[in-house]
Amino acid sequence: MTFYRLSSGRLACSMIFLIVLLSACVQQTPVRVPEHPQLKVVVPDASDKAWYAVRFSLPWEKGQEPAWYLGTLLAGEVLVPLLGQYGQQITCWRIHRRAVQDKTGHVFSFIFFSSETSAIRIYQHLKNDKLLAQLQQQRLLLKVSYDPFVGKSGATLAETSDPGWPESIRETWPYFMMGVSQMWLAQVQALKLDTQDDQDIEPYYQAIQRKITELWQQQGQHAMIHHLNALYAYQPVLMRF
């Protein structure tokens, strides 16, 4: 076996070369965030669109539970055919329910974002609805109110969101409420097929409302609240009722 003697200078150079070679082998390139186009919610051109609302004032006996089934009836018998005919002309829509013992009382609302032309058609469709006229005659519907057209053009989707919310929530919340409203309305439709069709529309929708309530009470925690919580990474949330 032959041994070679390296001079101190050559030895030093060899060591430096070896260190650089080993460093190159173990050096890791930092992982950087990919430069992809930023995802943005598609906000439609609102130059000719605005928020409109149709509000159905419902009877509420003092000291009694609100007749929630009346709103469900309006959804299943009035809004379903309305959306079937005009849904493509509406950018966003939602259902709102309230019952407070004040001058406004119990109101079921259909709120939608569309052009004025489409809003005129929707208003006229509802004014010609025979079931609404019948419900008013029977005092199951007190009145129907329509938002005016004055000063409506050029609105934004965020306009009817809570002004106290951050802008990122105000701009996207209408899509959340539209999704929830679609889910609820689809449940009403499914339960209509699973409920005995009585000749009287009141007991029919009273039965549907009971089933809707059971779905919410038994499945709402997991099907909706749990999965919404999971979407936001199970982080604590401030609750106020």
C-alpha cells in the first residue's frame, strides 16, 4: 500500500473543498409560498343592480308562539315557483325571519340582489299570486310590502350586511346566507314529498314545520354548527345571544 504525503497547503485546500462539498449536499432550499393568482370572490357588476326586499307581515296572537309555519308555507308555495321562474336573474338572495313584539311584529322576508327590471317583474309576479290573495282574505297574511325603487342603482353586495363587520365578512356574507337559505328551502321541498297532503294547507305546513324543527334540533349541531366550526379550524368563538 502506498501512502502519499500532502503538504500543509494542499491539505488545507483539500479540507476546504471537502467542507464545501458536504455543505452543498445537506443544504436545503427554503420552501416558499407559490406565486399563484390570489383567489377572490367574484363580485358581479353592480352598476345596474341593487338589493330589493319583499316583506310578508304575518299574524301573531299576543302571548302565543309565532306561527312559524306560515313563513314555511310562503317559502314552499310562493318562493319555490318564483325562484324557478326568475332565479337566473338574481345574483344573490336570502330568507330572513323575525318575530319581535313591536310595531313590526312577525315578518317573513325575501331579500334579493338584481337589476331593477328583474325586480319589477318579481314584484308584479307576487302581486298577481292567487295564493297570496287567498291568504290575505283568510287573515293568514296581513300585508305584503315591497322595497321602493328610488335611489337603488349602483349598490354593492356588502350594502345590506352589518356595518359593524369587517369588510371581508360584509362582502362575502350574502353568499353564506344564500347557501343556508337554499339548504333550508330544499329541506322544505323534500319534506313536502314526505308529508301527507291534506286538503287544508294549514295543517299540512304545520306538520312540515314540526319536521323542520326536529331536523334542526337533532341534526343542526353536527350537520351545520360542527362543520362550520371545523371550517374555521375549531377556534374559540365569542357567542352572544
